[in-house]
Amino acid sequence: MTKTSHIVLQEQNGMRIDKLLAEINKEASRSQVQGWIKDDLVFVNGETIKSNHKCQAGEKISWEVPDPEDLQVEPENIPIQIVYEDSSLLVVNKPKGMVVHPSAGHYSGTLVNALLYHCDDLSGINGVIRPGIVHRIDKDTSGLLVVAKNDQAHVSLADQLKDKTITRKYQAIVHGDIQHEYGTIDAPLGRDPKDRQKQAVVRDGKHAVTHFQVVNRFGSYTHVECVLDTGRTHQIRVHMMYIGHPLAGDPKYGPRKTLDIQGQALHAAVLGFEHPQTREWLEFEAELPAELQDILVKLEK
């Protein structure tokens, strides 16, 4: 870690802290700075803050820059299901059990390793570890992801995510019998103060909204469709637990006694967005994986 500090100047008064630090750290992108803030590596007068903090003249900002990762992500001949592809992007139906990009403990066998084998023109905005990755889904969540092949496409898709114009619909099986046909969970999410490996609903968390609708009821379990307004880490998993209906099979947020599956019963079924170049609306649907289809059949019986 490299530690640095800066006193906010009068002409910097009112600037967002992520923008200011990106200007000070010429080698860092604004998204990288936001990552530092999310990881509690940035302090104002000794206190952690959020990315939208407005700087005040005289404040002392201190931050720790992670040492650069000396990693080479190698292409690997791993079969992946490509739903759509053109010169700007591709849409992948990620299988359950596959990590999206390399990280500590997962340097091979990821979707990124497979993508690098499939094509050599991925956007570089997220660096060597996450080339082309605009958004992620958890390792044990299956379903649709869009991947950018160039920086222009990446920026366009990231902006659509930020503006909440991308359609993302998930299918999930949750514990319990949800009484309402549909509902909206509007509860801020952040790191769980009792367990930093988890997310939780916290008062000073980031704005997060999940809409759900009941598809079918099975007594002890309910099949629901969830639609995201925001895309926070573990959002559906934490929000459904928050209302008393954790996802079946979820080892992190669900009960021990659950359906006989490895990992949460969650599938990114529908993905829609405006094409970065043609401005045409594209929408894709991926049917439930066989494992979840089989579970629904058993629950129906």
C-alpha cells in the first residue's frame, strides 16, 4: 500500500471526492477511485466516506493506493454459450459455478479467461483483470451478461446501468410463502458491520431497489421474478433475506436447511439494453438451467 494525503484547496471546494482523487491520481480512473472508497481506503479527516462526498476547503484527504497486481490473465479454451455477438459487444449465458473475472483464489477458469481465448478485442477500461466486464453476477448465479469489446461500447453500457435504463430480470426460488403478488424492496445496502464478507441493509448504505413478482407458490418455497433498479453486490440475495424470504441454497444469506442444490437458486433470465452504436434496443432471454427446472418440477409435485 502507498499512503498519500492532500489538503482540499479553495478552488476544489464542492468537488466530488471521487472526481478530485481521479484528477490528483493521473494513473487512476474514476471507477478505480470509487473502488478504493468502497474498500474503505479513503479517509476525510480520518473518517471513511462515500463516493459522492462533496469536498470542503481545508479538509484533509488521505488514501492508500493498493500495490499494482502483477498478474497475467491467460486465455483458456473454456466453452461458453454466446447468445449474441457483433463488433461492439457480446452477450454470454454464464453457467453456475463460473467466476466472472480473476481475483484472489480464482486466477484461472473464469469467464474472462474464456473470453480472452474467444476474442482479442475486449475493452480495457477495467484493466487487465476485468477486460470488457461491464457488470457482474455472482459465481453461483447463472445467466446473462453483456461484455464490451471496445471502450466506447463500455462507456455507453456503463452509463445505461447508471441511468437505470438497462432491463435486468432474474428468476429465483426463495424460502417461505410470500403473501403478496408483487412488491418493492427499497433498502440501502453496504458492508455488514458484523461480517465484512457480507452485505447487509445498513442506514448509511448505497441506494438499492428490487422489485419482485410471484410466479408460483409451493408452500414452503416461492418462485419469484426480480427486477433490478440498481445493481449492488448481492442485492437480490440480501433484499430477499431482509423481507424474510432468503434464496434457496444460498450458503451466505440463507438457512442451513434448504433445497439440495449447491449455491443460491438465482438466474439472470432477461437482459435488455440500447446498442451502443446502432441505438437499437436489444433484449435477450435465457431459459432456466436444467437444475432449476428440475427443482421447480419436484416442488410442483
